[in-house]
Amino acid sequence: MLQSIIQSLQYIKPEAALTGTFLCAILADLIFKKKEITAGVVIAGILVTAVYVFQQIGESTSVFSRMLAVDPFAVFFKFLILLSALIIVFFSLFSNEVNNNKRRIGEYYSLLVAMAIGMFFMVGASNLLMMYLSLELTSISSYLLAGITKEARDSAEASLKYVIYGALSSGLMLYGISIVYGLTGVLDIYSVNSVLAQGGTNTITLLIAGTLIVAGFGYKISAVPFHFWTPDVYEGAPVSITAFLSVASKAAGFAMLMRFSKVVFIDSSVISLPAGMWATIHGVVWTDILIILSVITMTLGNLVAIWQDNVKRLLAYSSIAHAGYMLLGLVVLGNDGFAATMIYFVMYLFMNLGAFYVVMLVANKTGSEDIETYKGLGSRAPLLSVSMAIFLISLTGLPPTAGFVGKLYIFAALINAKLIWLAIIGVINSVISLYYYVRIFRNMFLRDAEGEQAPLTFHFAHTFLLLVLVVPTLALGLYFGPLVEFAQYSVAMFGVK
Amino acid sequence: MHVTLTHYLIASAILFSFGLFAVMARRNAIMVLMGIELILNSANINFIAFAHYGGMHLDGQMAAIFVIILAACEAAVALAIVLNIYQQFNTVNVDEVDTLKD
């Protein structure tokens, strides 16, 4: 027992490095009280962690009595989380909203790292209890981060709504887990799967438990009808945190949901299917639940986004809609679909962080996130506006941008799985989304500025970070071979074929 | 009366329903948080009852201990947030804390 724990320790080097970073960030803040030093410590910690994650490439094992899996799938998402955390640290350095509360800068950066630790455990968790605990670790840090600018009423309200919806959803999930425990007698997801595969489980009870567990996942990925917190929290929280929640937190939630779907409800004894496709255990309607979730998520997200005048809120609904597209990849229940979702996530990281970054830069200069502020931005800040246009085109999913490639792989996976009607719903939704993205586009380029006309100028570093996000958004639309190969390789999870 | 697993499950289901009702119907943020605590504890009863009567391993007992610790952390954070809301809005009524538009 002790031996196996000691052996397991070497596999959590990335998490240990992040925990070290968390502590060092607090210390650095206490000693130096300078935001550049605290952020520098966090950046260094993220880079060290990246090295350790790099060493895990190719590993496929399970550690701590099958609590955590270290496999290509987890490694892929760990890279995704680290990359977005790194970009968010730079966002925060440039954000007036964050820098204005000097006293809490240290807490801000250390909680950011704490959130990343939670996400690292989420992507690897292979035990229902571990899933719940890591979800809560991420959530509790994010409740605090959403309200970090305590003096702002919006921020306080955002954190209250987040904590109520978050705690309720995770409570429902826990109740669902307790029922699954009663049905199967185990918490380890591989054992849950083998008990369920033997049959004889009451399907109605299992359906209720499954639905309750979906509440927890649905809240984390902001799927309808567990999305109520999303618009308010995204609008009220500082932009850097909104961006982090919309990418990294969602990615971790998806990773957990994907592992759960692939391990728990799959019947590995069915061999009549083509390679890389899976069947659910007889009597489990998991695919139907995912289809319903994904269709209502993208439709509602897109339809409500049309009426929004606050750009942050608009992007919040757009991110709900994107969760719907990504769920389409899970519906396929095959390696193709999962790889498509993972590819989509990389594209989504650049384009969504980019869009939020532009919102932040505009808010820094004008103090407003209203869509009216964007009038005439095309002439006041040409580079910024063109970049925003590229991000929006990519979010819509038009070529030659990254978003197009992401959607292409998802729809291709659906068509291969003979779910053409779902692909059509997806395409119709993309067309609807074009309408509200074009509203920002139109305000920037076709309307004249009202009031303030002076051009906006940005610091060199700010422009550089913008380019760091624009270039991949364009480049990944044209050259994506290695990424696709890496995603297809990373679909492999420990313990399932 | 002989207490069986069913009794525990019914007690936990009732507790869960009360918790859910409190979250849905109560407008005072503190009451909502108490409702959430009830939900967490109903799950705890389930875990322990299953572990005890199902002849299962200690997984359930262990889960309950973790959940108790987590509930404490969550309550600490949530109460801090409610305190901050009170300072900003002078109320803890969740309906009145609604400045972000729909």
C-alpha cells in the first residue's frame, strides 16, 4: 500500500509543481508586494509545470489506487489548461480592473493557480469522489475570483450567483454519486462500469442518478438548463476571469464528462461496431441525454445572444452555444467525435480568449463593455478592430479561420456516424450566430463614432499579446495537420480500448 | 422497530427534498445556503447507510468524511461572499441582488 503510494507520487509532479507555485505566489506577494514579481513567479511555475507535463507524454497508467489516471487524454487537456492559464496571467497584468485593487493582487494570482490545480485533477480523475472533490476545488477558487474586485457591485453579485448555482449543482451531483454508489457498491469508475455491464441494475434509478450527475457536469460546461449563472457571472466578473472560466474551466469540465461517458456507460463486450466506435450498456440512454443537452444548449445560447447589448454578456451566450457544438462531438461516442471536440477546444482557446482580450482592451480605454462603444472603432483602432473581426469570423466558423476547421471536424464526425440531422441543426445554429457577431462587426466598421473620436493607442506589449492570439487563429485555419494528429493520438484513455 | 436501509434512504430523500425546496423557495441567501448544506448531508446519509448495510468497503464512509470537510470550506467561502453582498447592497435577499440585466 505504502509502496504504491510512493510510486504514485512521481506521477503527480505537475500538480505538485503547481501547488509549489501557489505557495510561492503567496510568499512572493508577502515579501515583495509587487504585481510583476508575483506574476513572474506564477509564469515561472507554469513553465516548470509544462516541462513536467511534457515528460508525461506517452504515459498511460493509473495512480493512487485508481484515483487518478495519467494518460494521453489527461496530458492533452493539461497542456490546454496551462496554455490558457499562461495567457490569462498576461491578460491580468494588462487589466486595469485587476490592477486597481492593489491589496488583493497576490490572492488573485495564487487563486488562479489553485483553480489550475483543481482542473489538473479534474482531467485525470477516475473515481467519482475524486471527480467531485476536484470539481469543488476548481469551483471554490473560481467563486472567490469572480468576486475579487469586492468594491464593484457587479462583481459581488456575480460571485453570489455563482456560489449559489455552483453549490446547488455540485450538491445534486453528489446526491447522484451517492445513488450510483448504492447501486454498484463502488466509486471507482472502471468498477462502476464492470458492475453495470453485468446488468441487473434498476434502469430508472440509474437514469435519475445519471441525470443528477449531469447537473454537475452541465454546470461546469455551462450547458442549458444548468447555465443560469453563466451570463451574470461572465458579465460581473473581471474580464480576465471570465475568459479563464470560458476556456479552461469549460475544458476541464468537458474532459471529466468525456472520461465519464467513455468509461462508465460503455459496453466493451460489443464487438460488432467499426473500430473506434463504442456502444452504451443496454438500457442506458446516455446518448439521448447528450443529444437533448447539446441541441437545447446551442439553440438557446444562440437565440438569446441576439438580444444582448453588453459585449461580455453576448460572448457569455456565445460560449454557451459553443458548449453545445462541442457536446455534438460527444454524442458520436467514438474516437472521431472525441478527437473533434478536442481539436475544437484548441481553436476555441485562441479565438475566445482573443475576443475577450479585445473586450478587455476596449474596456481599459473607454471603461465600457457596451456594444455602442464599438461604433467607429474601425477607424479609431484599426489593428484591434481587424483582430476582433478575425476572432468573430472564427467564432462563427467561416473559412479560412481556426473555428472553421474545428466545426468541420465535428460535423464530419456526425455525418460519419449517420447523424446528419444533428449536423444540420449545428449548421443552422452557426448561421444564427453570424447575426449577432455581425452586429459587433457592423458597429466597428460601418458606424461612425459618437462623441470621442480620438484614436486609441496601445502599449507595444498589449499589441504583441493580441498578435499572439490572432496569428494562431488564422494559422490553425490553414495548417492544422500536426494538431489533428496529436488530438487523435490523445483520445486514448487509460483502462479503455 | 427494526431500522433498515430503507429507513435511512427515506430520511435522506426527505432531507434532500427539504434542501431543494429551501434553495428554490427561500429568498434569504443564508437560507439558500442552509438548503445546500441539507442536500450535501442527505448525500452523506446515503453514503454511510449504503456502506453500512450494503456490506461494502469503507468507500462510503470515506466519501462522507471528505464531503463534510468540503461542506465546511464551501460554507466559509459562501458566507464571506454573502457578507460582501450585505456590505454592498445592505440586504441578503437574493431577489433584490439583481442589477445584472437579463
